[in-house]
Amino acid sequence: MEVTSMTAWRSHHALFRKMEANLNSRAVGVLFFAGLTALLAQFSFLTPWSPVPYTFQTMGVLITGVYLRRNDAFLSGLVYVGLGAAGAPFFAGGASGIVEGGQLIPSAGYLLAFPVASALVAEGLDRSHRKGMADLPAQMMCWSAAMLPVYLAGTWWLSMAYGVGIEQAFAWGTRPFLVWDAAKILVLMVITAKVFHYAQPEA
């Protein structure tokens, strides 16, 4: 019984990735992980050295890529950002809306890049599932690349929104979060490479 339970725990993440999953099952996954990202975004706090809050929002973004196939992960990110932009209290600390005073909010660059980050993570996991084993080079490449669009778009728009140079925007919105995000990625990378297994679950 213990072996069966452990096997089920290690393979449960593959259920969302079954190639024959129907549209309803995929829609449930898309909505569930959009909601999970929204939930994790509520755990946030500001610091004196940055106008950008520390949150567990990016953990939700990364987990979405772990559990959903690439296109579904991207769509889930779009649903999350779209609902938050439309007024749902999905962003950090229960915030909503992406436009303020006729201009995108300062954190819009980060938010709009989240679907791409989820899709990049998912691509590495997709390759592992297609092979039926952990494709470590693919996973390492995708994990390493996942946050780059978030940092690039986020830093650029932060610079534009506050009227400061890229160096200052980087110091505010990227540098303080490198270790924070690297820790999340390291935990998830170890789990997906060493704990998960990639055989397709029984129908």
C-alpha cells in the first residue's frame, strides 16, 4: 500500500499532461492554476529598498509550468492576468487592474511576461514526458530561461513607469529578487528532476 501511494504521489502531476486529456479536463487545469497563482499572490510584503513587493506569485507561475502542458500553461497565465486586469483581486495583496491613469501600472511588465515564464517551464517538462524520463538538459535550459522574460519586461517597464534609468529599475525590481526566485526554482527543479517520474498514467 505504501509503495502504491508513493507511486501515485510521484505520478499525479502527469494527469494534467495526458495527451488524450479532454477539453474539460484541460480547462479545469487552466482555471485551477490561474486560481492558485492568484492565491499565492496574496502572500506579499513590501520592503524599503524596492517598490515591487516580494510575493509567492512567481511560485504559482512556475508551478503552473510544472503541471500543465506548454500551451495550457501559457493560457492559464493569460487567464490569471486577464481576470486580474478585468478587476478580480488576483494581483499582489489583493490588487486588481493593470491600467491606472491611462497608463499600465508599474508592475505590468512582470505580469504580462508571466504566461511566457510558465510556458518555458512547461516546455522542459513536456520534453521529459515525451521521453518518459527526466530530460535534465531540457529542464535545466527551460528553468534557467523561465524568469528572463519576466526580468527583462519587468525592468524595462518599471524604468518607463517611474521615469528612471534601466540601472535604477534593475536595482529596484530585479536584483533584490534574484536569490528569492532562484530559491523557488531550485526547490522545484530538484522535485521535478529527482522526485517526479514521467511515465504516462494509466487511463
